[in-house]
Amino acid sequence: MHILQLAIDLCLIITLLGLAWGVLFSRDDFRAVVLFIALGLLMALTWSRLAAPEVALAEAAIGAGISGALLLSALPRLRERHRQQAASGSVAAVDHGVTSTFLRPAGPASVAAAGLVAV
């Protein structure tokens, strides 16, 4: 019985990591939202496996239910904004700015700037 529980937990961990990877690196917004909802439901299952039913219920209701519904309702507005940016040609500049801001290594200058902003 212990081996079966370990196998279930390992499958749960691998699936959670795969869903999180899919949410982060999905190019399609709808797919990312659906994967986010699935991730929330699987997190609820994980919390129940950890003997925390209150947290599992909250995760299912808030993490998958309410957040998923809000993200799904925001998709049409997001797509409209993408269309407007594509028409104006500013998508590349915005994408480059986000990429350079979040994916660059933290050097002494960025750490000092973050300290100045925090003060």
C-alpha cells in the first residue's frame, strides 16, 4: 500500500510541474487559462492528500473556480488589446520590455535600483 501511495504522489508532483510549466510558457491565452484551472484543481487534490481539507476546498473554490472564471471573462478584452497593439506596432516593444525586465540576470546595478525603488 505504501508503494501505491508513493506512486500516486510522484504522479501528482510530475503532473503539477508539467501544468505549471504549461501555464507559464503557453503562447495561447485560452490554453494558459485552462491549464491554470486544471492546476488549481490538482492543487486542491494535493492539499487533500496532505490532509488539509479546508485548504483544499479553498483552493478549489478560489484558485480554480473564481480565478478561472475571472480569467476566462478577461480573455476577450485581452485579445482586443493584443489586436490594438498589433495594429499600432507596439507589441514588439512591449514584449521586449517585459522580456528584458524579467528575464535578465540580476546584476549590481539592478539590485541597487531595486533598493532605491523600495526605499
